[in-house]
Amino acid sequence: LFEYDLDSYQVSKLTRGPRYHFEGDYATDGRIVASWLDVTRAQRKTGMDILSATGSLDAEFVTSDNPMSPKWLREQDRIIYVRANRGGRAAPDSFGIMVRDAVPAAQTRPLSRGREPVLTPDGEWIVYTRLTQEGWRLQRMRADGSARSSLGDGSLDARWPAVSPDGRHVAYISNEDGIDRLYLRRMDGSGDRILLPTG
């Protein structure tokens, strides 16, 4: 993992091998949660670690589970992530969003089926995608897993959501016309529109 400083334009390396580190997120105190893959000739292992602000190992947080997309719920000191069932060779609808306290011995609890979770800026909501009978749809739920609902009733397939910094919109990718395009929807579920109509 690398960090890019927006003020100084400097890039610094946060993690080192031999594990591959794919995704990470910050706690308020600068610690980092990072997902990893460790491959040798004999085996393939996956997990998540909690790292210090300098990138050194604080705690091995999750082993196995094929964890992806870790997000630190900073106000609650909890971590959500996506678990791929059946060793990562799962059908798209067998991914689950999990939560656990940010301590090594904490118990993991499922929140919902789905993937690609992102947090609203206030940390109150998780926006994610879920495979329904109609296709991939945007969903949302409270950070504790309650109040699960569709985020709008649009007919577009929706993947890879991102919530705007003011929390009023969600951007997502749809392939409605055979080309991946960036769309925008209000957080009340209305107003789908192509953000970039050309290109």
C-alpha cells in the first residue's frame, strides 16, 4: 500500500512484503487496516492486519475469509469488510458484508449479503451493491446493519458506488448501453443521470 499526501504531493510506501497488500483504510489515530494475500508454492493464505501509522504490524486481525474492501468505522472503532464464501471462488451473490470490533479477539458478525461497501461521510450509513433478481442494485443500511433498503428503484445495474464528500449523492458505474459509464444518483434514491455523457 502507498499513501499520497495531497498537500506535499509526496508518495510514501506504507507496507512491505512478502505479503501482497491490496486495500486499506485509516483509523482516526493513523492506524491502518489492510487486506493481504500470502502465496507460497505450498499454500495460499488471505487475511487482514491492523498496522501502526508507520506500517508495522500491530495485530493480525483476520486470517482466511478472503477479506476485501476494509473500511474503518471510526466513531465506533469497528471494521467492516467483504467476505468471499467458499474460498473466493464464489458466485457473485455469495459475498457478505461483515463487521467486527477493531481488536484481534473480536467476534465477526454478518451485516448483509453484498459487496463494494462505502461509508457516508458522517459514518451513519453503508452504501453497497447487492445482486437481486433484477441485477446489481444499490442498497444502503445503517452501520449496525439495521434499516436495510434499496437506494432508489432505478432499473440500471449499479456497481462500485462512491458517496460524495457532502453525503448528498452517490456515484456508480453502470453498463446499461454496453459501455461502463459513471452515473450519479441523489442519496434519496432519485435523479439518475450520466455524469460524463461522452467518453
